[in-house]
Amino acid sequence: MPTSGHTSSHFSVIVKDGDMQIVLAGDASYLETTMLRGIVDGISPDESVAKATLSLIRQLCMGHPTIYLPTHDPESGARLSQRRPSSVRRNGRLLLSGLVSRSNDLIGFSARR
């Protein structure tokens, strides 16, 4: 799927795996947490395009249990091996299942930092 932002021709790959989908995100974001928060965390020639891509990915995750695997995230391997889907909360309401909230806004996962 096209995920412009880091570069104008960037693509990510969606792999269907039973009831889950796995997004091989490349450099769409460097971390799952920044994607979930809508924060552009890498180099992007047009930040508005990158933010729109992150929003598209969050919408994709809300529609189907999704394991999000950006290339530079040190937690990607653990998420894949544990089959942990991304989790989003907004105003205290769970929008995606799977993980623990740290706030009432769009959040990441509870991880070692």
C-alpha cells in the first residue's frame, strides 16, 4: 500500500495472517508509538503528507487487528512473535484491542523505555 511521507514513493506491505494483518511498514514511522500518536518521527519532505499517512495507518488498524512493524522499532520483533496488535484509545475509549493505555489520548503500547 502507498505510505508516502518519508519519501514520495514509499510503500508498506500488508500480510494477511488468519484473523490478523501484519503491516511491514518500512519507514512509514520509526516507532509504533509515534504512528499511534500521529507524530512524524523521521525525515519527510512534506510533513502534512507524512501525517496523513500515519492517520491512514491508524484507520487501517482500527478496521482490523493489526500488528504494526516499522523497520527501526526495537519492539517490532517482540510484537510479531507475541502477535500483539496495535492499540488506540481516544478519550478513554478503546478503539483497538490488544494493549495497555498510558493516557486518554492516542497512545502507544506499554513497553520498556
